[in-house]
Amino acid sequence: MSNFFIATGVVLCLFMLLALYRTIFGPTIIDRMMGANIIGTKTTVLLIIIGTIYGRVDMFVDIALAYAMLNFIVTIAASRYFAHHKNIRAEGYGVLHYTPTKEADK
Amino acid sequence: MRYLYTFLLMFGFWLLLSGKFDLFHLTLGVISSLLVSWMSSDLLFIDSSKKGRLIEVWRLILYIPWILKEILLSTLHVTWLALHPAMKEKIAPRIVNFKTRLQSDAARVTLANSITLTPGTITVRIEGDVFTVHALSDKVASGLPGEMEERIARIFTEERP
Amino acid sequence: MINTLTITLMIAGLFFFFATTVGVLRFPDFYTRMHAAGKGDTLSSLLILVGLAIYNLHHISAGNILVTIKILFILMFIFLASPTATHAIIDAGYESGIKPWGKESNREGQDDLAD
Amino acid sequence: MIWQIDIMILTLIVICGVFAISVKDLLGAAVVFGAYSFLMCLLWTEMGAVDVAFTEAAVGAGVSTVLFFAAVHRSSRQVKARVSGRLLYKWLGLVASGLMGGVLFYASTDFPDWADPASPASSHLSPHFITQTLTETSVPNIVTSVLADYRGFDTMFETAVVLTAGLAVLIILRLGGCRTAGPVREKSAAIQTAYKDSIIRFVTRMVVPFMQLFALYVIAHGHHSPGGGFQGGVILGASFILLAISYDLKMALNRINEKAALLLANTGVLIYAGIGFLCMLLGANFLDYSILHRILPATDEIAARSHAMLGVEIGVALTVMVIVMVIYNNIVSNGTYEKGL
């Protein structure tokens, strides 16, 4: 059973790599926030998986709870930033019409 | 009154978290619950005069299986779209506005989060009575608000207009 | 019995997570990506956590039951917070004026009030 | 240690680290750095350092990312492109840092293996902590007893450093003199007013009390499970930050205004140092808690140490909570307390 949990953890990490692509390459900042949010939720899950592997879930569950709460705060803070700043891209403040064909964000 | 409610709720939560039932930890729990109900009792219960909260909570619990089924359907829908080779032909995203008749904050938030969790729709914002919803296709867009609003109105016992 | 249930739930969770992550990569604009991200995240976390909570009841004792309740509490929190976070992010995008991707025929009827 | 997961997480961390530096959009860099902290915490847990992981989760992943957003909100989001230096210097820099990295990499082979019982660190002091902590202090969590008792002096000054950091932020952002006439006294709009983003506010309202109780639980149960004053304090502060983010700054300031906040922060350090001086007054060394059994009712020397540790943790939590709030409030409003994020 422990092997299965380890495999699950590894596979979760692999999929997090996919989400990390969105976090790193955008193209917009909101895509990055989305990616970070996915990674945050999945780390919560992974923490409990690791706890199960070690057989001490009671210790890890508190951290996972704190994690879920703080992930929520970070996402809210990031999204509230746009209530004041309408610039979606770093270069060219006030770019309003975003076309998905423009992929480069470097 | 709301101090008492908050205190009881918080103390119950403490018992679940702590799992230690000796006198020392129970005392700490009482102190902590008192502190929290002093700091933020105005957050949980806004008008303490309202009756029938327990019934609402119970109905909300009964609502959970239905919403779970909806989440499952919605994820299957997204999965099917995501793995479909010709995905861009299948979707026709659009933004829909509709008016709601739900009045209380709790009901509206439940509706908004339920919309987010059901197939093909995400609540973008609530302005006044108007919900702005992003829908994946025309079919789901035309189905709004539909059955869900009925159910939520029944939970929060709001009379029909 | 418990093991089979856990394995089934967790593999289902992993599958949904994989599919929606592919969706996050493939969908054309961020509104549609958010559909994949928000829903897949909630359901896959739900399935995996329920699987672990059930596995945790392998040896029934007071401590284990409390841990299971705590895992369920995390679940409830994700249930409440995840749609809200999805909404917050998509609202931020709407606020900053991103036009949703769509076929040209859909562009006109965006502001109709269907009540 | 589970090496399969270990390798995966390390790969993710290195990718995140490289791109957190190279992303030019500062907000994007903050987001990537947040993901980096999340993964870092995962690595700590995976190696068994649960308390460190908790701190990383609370401070690194949660509060510091929010502080980055606040700082970007008040300054610029763009990196100024600076054309500098000749090509030769750039190559020199590359060679120098490459050499340094090589040396460090070579030196890392001299490290003892992970959790090697024969390594110098774990052959002298650690066995004492591991075998004697429970009999000497009756605290099952060794990390808590090491931090709050055996190395209490260290932790006291750490708390003082946190206080100093908060004061430094206050001093720097108020350089032009206090811009408002004292702490904000006007009430913010009532909670039930219909706001535009009522979803976030409603969920915040529901979540914050549970968060605060969870933080208090973490502080009170530092003896038995990971966590303690520092982590609990940060989560408490974060709950007020969440209020300030989703409502407005006044909402948080109505609960704890600046004067009360600074008073509480100093009280926290005072509690810590006061317990130390109390020990001295009773005739023992500074921060030697076992003497306190003379004034604490119904305790022997061992239980006195345990209880005094709880007192110390509460002091730490007070300071940390308030300082986290003060730093956020000042950075996000540029020292004026007028508008938040």
C-alpha cells in the first residue's frame, strides 16, 4: 500500500509540472495565479499523502489545514490587486484587448 | 446572544481539533473560544435575531449530495472537452447576465459557488441583483439559473415573488 | 476492501487531475482554462482526500477518527474556498478587461439580460 | 525520506527558483516565488522537519507572498532594464560564480548522510535532547522544548528581532512625519452593506473565526504537535490581513488599531523577558523555568517548565501576530492607513 502512495505522490508531482508550465509561462499574470493556485491545492493533498506514508497523519494534517487557509489568502490578495490596477501585462500598461494568439511574454 | 452562539461553535471546533480532554487543555479551549468570540463574533452572525438557522444548516447538508453529483458531472464534462481533439469546435464561450430573486447574502453566495461548481459555468461577479456568468456553450447558458435557484430558495426559505 | 476503495478513489482523483491539467494547457483563453482549473482541482482533491480519510480508518481508534474528521474539515474548507478562489481570479481577469475568446458569431449577444 | 518524491520535488523547486529570478514581471515573479515556497514546505515535511515546514507554510508561502503583492501594489510592477557593464565583466562574473558553485558542490560531498546517527551533530547534544526531554520538561515535542527552554535565550532575541523589523518598517514609511492624525478612529461601513464582491466577503466572514481558533489551537498545542507561538501568531496575523484585504484596512484597524497593536507587540516581548526576570528574582538563572514551581500552584519543577514554555509561546505569538499586521498595513497603505489592497 505504501508503494501505491509513493507512486501517487510521484504522479501528482508530474502533473504539478504541467501546472507549473502555466505558472511560469503565463501568458498573462492571471494564468500564473491559476497555476499557483493549483499547485497550492495539490501540495495540501500531497502533504497528507506523505503523512500517510510516514504513518503520522495526525502531525501533518495541521500543516495541511494551515496550508489550505494561507493558499486562500494568497489567491484573494493576488486577485484584489486588479481592483486597483487594470494592467494585465507587465509591459504596456492598460493593454485591454488580449488576444490569445500573442503568446510571448518575455 | 451571538457571543454565546460563536462561543459554542468555536468550542465545538476546538474539541474536534484538540482531541485532548483533560482539564488543562479544556481550560485553554474555553479561553481561546472566548477570545475568538470577543474578537470576531460580529463576523459569523450578523443579525442574531434571525430564527431557523439550524433548519437552514440541515437543509444545506441535504443539499450537499446533489451538488456533489453536479461537480462530478461538471468535471466529466470538462474532462471530455479537454481531451477532445477538436475541442475548439465544441466550445462556444460567452458571458451571460441574469437577474436573481434571492435576497440574502448567504443564499446568493451559495448560488454563486454552486454555479461555479456546475457544468460549464463560472460566476464572474454579482452586481446588485445581476449575476454575470461565463458559460462554456450556449446550451448551458440558456439553462441558467434554472433548477439550482429553486433549490437554494427552498433551503433559505425565501418566498417566491 | 478498504484498500480497494482507497485505490479506486485515488486513481479516479489522479485521472481527473490529469485531464483538467491538460485542459489548463489546451484551452484557448483564461476563462475557459479557469473552468478546467477550478472544477478539476476541487473534485480531484475531494476524491484523493476522501480516499486517504477512508484509508486512515484502517485501525479504528479515537485518534484516527479525529484525524479523519480533520481531513474532512480540510475537505470542507477546500469545498468553500476553491470556488471562491476561482471566482476571485476570474473576476480579476474580467476587471482588467480581458475579452473572452469566442467565435465571431457569439460576440454580439453578450449583454442580453435573460431573466 | 522518500527518495522518489524527493527527486520530483527538488526538480520542481529548481525550475521554480530559476524562473522566479528570470521572470521580468514583478507580480509574476511574486506568484512563482509563492509556488516555490509551497514546494519548499513540501520538501521540509518530506524530510521530516515538520516544525520548519509549518513555519515555511505560514511565513514563506502565506504572509510573505501577500507582502510582496502589497509592495508591488505601492511601487512599480516593472523591472527597470539597466544596460550595464562590459561583456568581459559579465563573463568574469559567470566564471566566478561558476567556480564558487563548483567549490560549494564539492564541499557538499563532505556532509554527513541524511539522518546519519554517527555525524557530529547527532552524536553529542541531540541524544540528550532525544532521550531526556520528556523526563526533564514533560513536553513530547522536542523542537518546542529546545526552542523555548534549552535555547530560550536565542528565541527571546529572535522575538526582539521581529519587533525591531516591525518598528523599522514603521520608521522608514513614516519618514515624512505621521501623515494621519493618530490612529484611524472612524468606523468602516457596516459589515452587512451590499458590496460588489459579496462572495469573497461572505466567505471571508465565515472563514476568519475558524482561522483564528485554529491559530490559537496551534499556539496552545505547540507542546504536543508541530507548531507553536511563531506559527500560530503568523496565522492569527494572517486572519486580520485577510479581513483587511477583503473588506478594507479600517475593518482590521477597528479591531486592533495602531496604538493597541504596538502596545501588544511590546507586551509580547515583555512577557518573554518578564518570565526570565521572574526566574532571576526567585534566585535561579535567567530563563531557568524550573524555579517557577514556587509560585505556580500545584506544579513540580517539571510541570513548571512546561507551563512556562506555554507562557513564553504566548508572548512570541502576540509579538509576531501584531508585527505581521503592522508591516502589512504600513506597506500596503504607504504608511498612511488610508487605502488597502
